[in-house]
Amino acid sequence: MRQPHRLRNTGRSMIIAGIAIISAASLAACGGSGSGSADASAGSSASAGGQIKQGLNDFNSVKPYQPAVDLLPADVKSAGTLKVVMNVGSAPTKFFDTDGHTVIGLNPDVARLIGQTLGLKVDISNVQFDGIIPALEAGRFDFAVASMSSSPDRVKVLDMIDYAHWGSSLVVPAQGATMTGEGDMCGKQIGVQQGSFQQNTTLPKVNKNLCLSKGKPAIKVVTLPSMPEALVQLSSKRLDGVVGDTPNMSYSIQKQPDLKIAGTVNQEDEGTVTIATKAGSKLTPALTAAMKHIITLPEYKESFATWGLKDNTISEVVVHTAAKP
């Protein structure tokens, strides 16, 4: 389960009547979709008003942190490259630059900060989010930075290391919306990303506490492969609303003025998001030491500010495992 948040912020296609938690999907991460590989060599800078201006954002000033380097497994150190996976497609956390190839956003920044701290190169691959955990279990990648929150199901197969915090928000049409908050979702068609925390944890709680327990109709959940696809469905009036990670929702309404945020959803679930690696991985100690060092660096806060997420940093790194969810 998520840890309590440390800083407050407002923070295809199958229609499911009511909410059902599918065991395989319950392990998947929040995020976008796609497959293939991408270069994570560039970043961005922010202009006034929180708008994102894409461009180069290197971390060459960050030097290897020897206590973390000393914890690296010999095979990872000799390989010289960390194989990182994420689901690219949800700005401002992980998306393609205008060249259609370079991956930019907060999550690639965190991955590259880890690489610099451990003295290793970083190779980022783009995998649809419901394939990330199976890929980690199979050893195809070293770790994921995919805006993934911890849960009891996930920590059975993953070690999860905090790097940020945020919650969920409801997005509705800017004009003519019939919902003004989470209590209005009962009986409505609400889009979520397949396998996301919102599908498997957030909406089931809202459905139980605000709908079924009050004799109201169940939320009708529409699962889609990616958040951009969900927002397209919303813009075309095929959905009544969409629930997703607050940073992605906040960014989306900047780009789509026909949409607006109606409010936070299940605010008690606001909490940390994590780096994920295979449970019991020999890389976990090095990643943990690296992340504990990174949150002390100015580059860490600068990256969050770049992406309009200055309120989503953390001051403590917690490791979530099967023994400590």
C-alpha cells in the first residue's frame, strides 16, 4: 500500500459494470503504452506559467557516489549499462521529445540521475505498462521507473524504492460536465489506464465507500491501454470522466483546454511512487543508496521543478518489500 504523502498537493475498451480487481492486472504499473527502445539523453526546461519547454537537460555535474557504487553487483558493474524500462506516453513524467525518439520527462531524469550516481550508462526501453512487471520478473531489465506505487500484490514480486509522491485526479469536459467531484462518479463511465493503481485500488475504494454503501449505482470503468487514449475518448464524449495520476492530468489540461480537473480522487491514497526491481534483486541495495543520495542533490529538485512537479519531491526514501509493504 502507499505510504502517507509528505507534502500536500491537489495532487480496447471493455466497459466493466462495477469494479472487478483482476489478479494479473493488479500487479501492473501506472503509465502509458508502446514497445521498443528509446534514447534518454535529453531533458527539458520549464518556461513561465508551468509550460514545458523541451530541450537538453544533462546531469554531467552529478558524480558517482562511491558508497552506492560499492554496492553494485559485479555483473551489473561489468556490463556498464543499466537497462531501464518505463511506459512512455504520459507527459510530463515520461514521453517522447519532438524527434519522436528521445524519451524525456521526470522518470527518464530520475533514471539518468541514478546512472550518473552509480557511474553507469542508462538504456531506456519503452514497454506497455502491463508488460513491465513480467519483464522485470523475467530479468529483461534491471529496474523500472514507471510512476508505480507499491501495493501488497506488487511487493510479492518486486522491491520498490520511493522517488516521488502524488495522487489521483478526475478530469471532465470543461463545458457541460455533470460531475464536480469523486462523489458524482457513481453510475458514470470513467476511463482509466489498464492495470493502473487507479483501476485496481483507487476506484474500487470510491465505488465501495461513495457508491455501493450509499445505495448508488456502481461506477462503470472503461479500461484503455494508455492515458492519451482515455483522454481522446473523453474529448469525444464517449466517457464522462477520466481518473489518472495528478501530474499527468494537470499537464493534459494545459494541452487540451476542452478538459478540466474536477478534483482529487480518494485523497487518502496520495502517496509515494517507486523505482521497481525484481524482488530480492542484488541491485536493490545499490539503487536504494543511490536514491537516498540523489534526494539530497540540487539536481533532484531542479528536475521536478522543470516538469512542474516541485511539490512532489520526497525527503525520505522508503523501500517496500514483501516483508515491509
